Amino acid sequence: MAGYLSGDTRKVTTHRLIEMKQKGEKISMLTAYDYTMAQLVDGAGMDIILVGDSASNVMAGNVTTLPITLDQMIYHGKSVVRGVKRALVVVDMPFGTYQAEPYEGVRNAIRMMKETGADALKLEGGEEVIDTIRKIIGAGVPVMGHLGLMPQSINKYGTYGVRAKGEAEAEKLVRDARLLQEAGCFGLVLEKIPAALAARVAAGLTIPAIGIGAGGAVDGQVLVVADMLGMTQGFSPRFLRRYADLHTVITDAIGKYVADVKSSDFPNESEQY
Ligand code: KIV
């Protein structure tokens, strides 16, 4: 058996991810935004932990990922890095920190790497940001790409629907994926695109393509931790498999605590000094 399940507890590197693709070993990736969750996710054997800018939604309650700041992503990144021993930690560069000008992107990328201690960064976009990506990689920072549905561009799309259903957008995505590989990205995320297109992209690359809502014929899968643990409600896209119902578990536990406090059942004799 390959990887973590065989007891291989070496730190995951970008090189190992590429080897995993070569061997046909699927790559597991999940988000985390804080120390406690990062320890749990890492301890369960995750290959990549993504400090996603979905922290904007999940942790801060924003409607989109756009408002989260560089300082806030650095805070989440640092907290996660402290809790991780084995997984590769990738932090999202937030909206507005790399789109305007390549050298601003490089400066922000360097700051994120220095202050978080993360292993790599993730940026959304293809051709439009390729010069910036080249320069960030040139500065020694490993970069993961992100194509398909790019939530930082939600105001351009107007909807979170499936991307690249038409031929022109699909062909652009295939070209962008190649560009990202040629620029030196060690992998990329494909979000919410037709499974057949994702399969074609993954098969045409030597770097791993990790899917979310992109079918099974890719090199790995990523989900948002709060969604797959059933902590969030009212978000049920077709691609989301819920592995637990923590909403019920947590609500029941907290409800019991409230009742125990109200009835003076808590604390009892053995729970005091
Ligand atoms: O921010 C995030 O959580 C992401 C994943 C959905 C891939 O980018």
C-alpha cells in the first residue's frame, strides 16, 4: 500500500506529489484554517492541507472570498502550519494581492511565505496572471494553480455554476493548464468543470490536477473541511460528500451543556477543586 497508509510519515513535498501522480497514487487534499483542525486533518493522513481563502466564508461569514485580507490569510496560515507535521501546507493568495502588478504579487508572496512558514501558495487564473506566477516561482516560491470556477472572479461570472461547458472556455482552460505547468507550477486545482474536460486536462499534464466538482479521473480531490464534516448547512452541491453530521453532534452537545448549566447538574462534585 502506498503513502501514509503504509506508515510513510515523511513530510510531503511538491516532488513527492509529482511522484504520486506518476505512480497513480491519488492525492488527498482538504482545507483547514486553524491549529486545532490542522492537527486533526494532518493526523488523519492528509497529503495537502489548503489554507483556502474560503476562510472568508467559513471563518468570517462573508458571502464571497473577496474581502479576506493578506494579514488575515497570514494569521490563518501561521495557525495551520503550527499544527502540521506531515502534510504539504498550501496557502491561498487573497484577492487583490497578485492581480494588479507582478512585482506586487512577488512581494506579497514572499511576505506570506516568510510569515506563515507554509510550503507553497495557490493563485487563481491562467494566462492573465502567468507573468506573476513565473516571477513568484522565480523567487523560489512553489505555486499551485487554480482553474475552472475561480471564486475570486465571482463578480465577473455572476454565478457559481459549472464552468467551461462551452468549447471556447474549455479550450482556454486546456491552454491555461499547460501554461501553468510550463511556468513551473507543481500542481493545480480544477474547480467545478465537466468531468470529461478535467480528465482530459489531467491526462495531458505531468503535474497533478486536484479536482473539486471535477469528477474522478483526476489525480486527487479537495473539499472544504466544514462542508465535508457537515458543519455547514444549506450548501449542498452535487460534488459534496458529507462524511459526518457535525452540525447535529455539536448542536446536541452544546444544548446538553446549556441544560446542565441551567439545572445546576454541571459542575458536579468531581468537576471542582
Ligand atoms: O479556498 C478554497 O477552499 C479553495 C478550494 C475550494 C479549492 O480554493
